[in-house]
Amino acid sequence: MDIQLQIELTILVIVVVIARVLYLIHKITTGYSKYAPKRSKPCKTIICIGSGGHTTEMLQLLKNINFNNYSPRHYVIAKTDTTSLNKVQTFEASRNSKENRDYFINKIPRSRSVGQSYITSIFTTIISILYSVPIVLRLRPDIVLCNGPGTCIPICVLSFLLKCVFVCESKIIFVESFCRTQTFSLSGKILVYIADNFIVQWPSLRSKLKRAEYIGQLM
Amino acid sequence: MKTVFVTVGTTKFPKLVDTITTLDVIKTLKNLGYDNVQIQTGKDFHKPNIDPLLKNVTVNLQEQSWAVKLLDFDVTINYNTYFDNFEEQIRKADLVISHAGAGSCLDVLRLKKPLIVVTNEDLMDNHQTELAEQLQKDKHLFFCNCNTLVDTLHKDFINLVPHPQPDKNLFSNYLDKCCGFVQ
């Protein structure tokens, strides 16, 4: 193959990929992917667990979901966050014993610990992204549930990329934290483009973004 | 006996802990009829830091906790890094003074206790003030900083309205609909 053909093919591939990404972003941001087609098979679900308040909020959201529809559940938790791990395990154990306990814990290194310097945190963030890659590739989730911790970004972006290359149809559902009444979190600002469902918990925040949904008081 | 419960959650907020034991705050609390203060101090707490203007103080160290008696005011203060019976502490309290963490605020509001949220101005990018501000606007609590605590204690808590309970099935119904389990 001569050089010119190679270059042309490369450009063609790049253009196709960009077109696909833009098409999906357009589909997502116009709300076309908000409702998935009818299904009865359970969804393989990734649940991104952050720390402290994020974990409590997430478990509050999950409190009444039908486990039979969302199974297996793969929790992604920072390695050192034993508090969140305990909360998740207690939560799963607290559900009626008849219900399925089909859940798994996936640990990734923390991208930034409290007080860590900016320079080293770039390095640790890359490490934590690299750890997320095999998890998403292996699981190919039907749903990704997240509510704002930084660790959810690589998971969501990777799921989105898999969707771009037709590997799986991951639906990304983002719930902005209850703390956010006027401004979006950094995660929210990024996920605006790739989360199929974007929920906020305050009407005042809903008015700041056309595609955000306010479905009522959740906390 | 009227009790105030002070909580800083899982973080630390030494400025709030120290503000409680200043002469002004203790005087105000006593005038309002409070004579028992329970303080959850959070991590890295080493010893009570009582305002030197408060005289006649006895300090008692127990395991992981301190009991302080202010004899002039007949006020007792109990310090604890964490209370195991956190919810019970809120239930027993007549007033809760809390840091601005969403979790702590919601716990107190769920138990329908009068609440003052004190924001930590030393925290950078403190988006938690956003929530406290909104909840104050909706009349669920009062919020202030360490310097304005005394004024806030005098506010009329009768005017606060309870935070409504969320609809438990709201999110699960929404999720089922979005994922195609319900049409």
C-alpha cells in the first residue's frame, strides 16, 4: 500500500469516528436516547461509588430499585475507601434475603487523595483511568449509574467509546448531587455530552440547562 | 434540661468546636435555656479549647471523650470524636448545630429538629454553602458562619418548616421507565 493511500484511509477513519461521536452526542443531547426500547432481560449495571456524601446519596437512590431488573450490579469503589465499601455491603445485605444478591465489588486506585499535590494527582489519575479500562471492557455494561465522584468520568467515557464502536449499548444515567443547587459539578459539566439521562435535584439547577431533568425530591 | 448537639461529621472543623466554648456563645445558650452541650468533634481532636474568659471550669478526661463543667453557668459539655449513637444524639437534642455536609443536614431534617448550619469559610471551593443557602431560603434551617453564630441562635425557630419526605419510589420508577422495563 503506498503512503498516500494509507494517509487517505487514516483520514477517512478519523472522519468516520468523529462523525459517529458527534452523531451520538447529538442523539444524547437532544434527548433521543432518554428512553430505551422495551426490555425484560435484567440490565448489567455499573454503579460508580464515590466517597462520603456521594456514596450515601447513591445508596439512597438505589434503595427501592428492583434488583431483579438491575442485576448483576458491579460497584466500582476506590481501593482505600473502606467506609463506602462497608456501606455498600450493608446496603446489599439489608435487602430482603429472597431478593438476588448478585453483586460484585471492583476496586480501583483513588485518583486523588485529600491533600495530594496537583502534579502527583495527574499521575495517580492516569493510573486510576488505566484501572477502569479492563473493568469496562470486561463488563460491557447495559447501564452506568453515577452521581458525581471523579472516578465515574473514566468509566462513563469508556462506556461511551464502546457505544461509538458498537460494542455495547451502555446507557449512562447521571444524577447531580443534592448539594448542587446553583452550579454543576465538574463531572456534570463533562457528562452533559455523554449521559443519556441527566437528572438534577433542584428546580433552580434545571433552569440552567435545557436537557437537565428534575423529577422531584429524591433525598 | 435542654440539649444542643454539635456535629462536624467525618471531617474536622476545629473553629466551630472552639466557637461553641467562647464566652459569648455559652452565655447565649444559657440565656436560651440550654444547659447541656454534646459536641462531636471529628478527627484529629486532642483536647477541649475553652475560652480563658470562662472561669471555674472542670475538665474530666474519659476514654476518647471529655466532660467539661462550667460551674459559673451550670452548663455541662461532653466532647466525643464520634458518637456511636449518632441518630440517638440528634433525637435527644433540642437544637442541632452542624457543619454544612449534606448527609448531616439531611439526617437532622429527617428527624425534624431545629438546625443551624455553620459553614466553614476556610474550605476552598466550598460548594456546600450552596445547599445550606437553598435550604435556608426554603425555611428548613438557618445558616451562618462561626462569627455570626450568636446572632443566629436568637432567631425564631418556630418559623422553620419541616423538610418534606421524598417519594421513595420516584427514582426507581423513573429508572424502570428509562431502561424499558415499564413503558
